[in-house]
Amino acid sequence: MPALPDIQARVMDALLLRDGASWTALVRPTASLSALRRLQIYRNNMLESLTAALGAVYPVVGRLVGNGFFRQAAKSYISAHPSRSGNLQDFGGEFPAFLGAYPPAAGLPYLPDVAALEWALHRAYHEIELPPVTLERLAQVPPTEQAGLRLCLQPSARFVTSSYPLLRIWQANQPDALADESTISLDEGGVDLLVVQRALEIEFRQLGLAEGQWLRALADEATLADATRRALDVDPAFDLMAALGRHLGLGLFTETST
């Protein structure tokens, strides 16, 4: 009798159409269903549940390409990137990169970025929200320690950059979007977005180049001084106090360390 991991691997290969024979002794027929038919039913249920999970995470991608295209892409994706977690919330993270290399989507160069935004939204929504740091708390930090301060971002914070008007595309494909929002020129310019969850609502914040560099540096645990230097390298006119005040007011920072 094969070991359990070997049985699981062989059945999974069969479900993903990677192996056409080695599984046959592992699936028992019934009086009414052959082993092959039983496997086909299981495979169909697996594909339908995983396709539905992708559709729930990527509704805008589905709307942009249509149901038939999306289902075919999902089938190819599931074969290449089967679920490896018992939690369906973890499934679908490679879909943006998959779409970038998926030949039928070559005529939609913005599609991977739309998918990246939807994945960021999905992950942000399921993160916890921590109590934000207040201006009063920062004021208690001695001036000699402020340059070495590290500001932690909310766990939900995600960054998405695109050379396309990504947020406009996403907004125009919401169920309540107005008809006059549906015409978008891809030449409108790109965006740098911060995606964050607050009170179970997703917020999108458009960032300037220096501001985005500053926040990413802080997210990478750079000190306030180092993050500010990186921002100033991008834009010598970067206003630290304005950026700090804006994001403190939005509750983005959760704790400090030195």
C-alpha cells in the first residue's frame, strides 16, 4: 500500500490531468459509477470551487474579459498553481503574474495590474486593524531620538503601482459605476496607490513619487531619517511634515520603535 503522501500526490496529479494511469488503483468504482467517472466528478467540483474562489477575488478582471475567457484562464491557472492551503483566502496570489504571461491576455496589457490591485484589496480586507499612533504619542519622543524612529504601518497596507489609470479602471467596473465613467483612455497616466483597510472598508490613496518611496521605506523598517532621505532623492521638495501629518491623520501608523 503506498504511503499517504504518495497517494495524495498521485490523485492530485490525476485531478490536474498530469497523470492518466497511476491513480486508477486508488479510486474504487461503485455499482453505478466507474473509477474514472468518480474522479471526473471530483475534478469538476474542485475546478468549480476554485474558479468561484478566483471569481470572488477578481470580479473586475472577470468583468473586463467576460465569463468564458475568465473560466478558461482560471482552468489554466488552477492547473499551473493548485491550491496549497486549506484556506481559500490564500488562493489566487499568483494570478496577476499568470495573466502577464497568459498569451490570450496579451492584448490587455493593463489586466495584470488590475489583478494586482484586486489581490491587494483582498489581502487588505482580511487583515486586522491595529490602534493608530497619535501625534501626541510622537510628541513624547525625545528630539534626539526622532531621526532613528521607525514607524510601523497597518498590517493591511499594500502598494500597487501601474503605468495605467488603474484606479479609474477599477472604479468604472464597479456595479454602481455610472455609464459616463466607462470610457477611459489608457494614456491618462499611471498611478501609485496605497491600499489600506479601515473599519472593514477599503481605502485607496494616491501617492506622489516621493511620498510612495517614503512609505515603502518605512514599510521596510527604515528609520524616519533614512526614509526621508530616500524621498528627498526622488523629490528635493518632499515635505516630511505634510506627509507625516496626512498619514497620521489617516491612521496608517500603528506603533513606533527606535
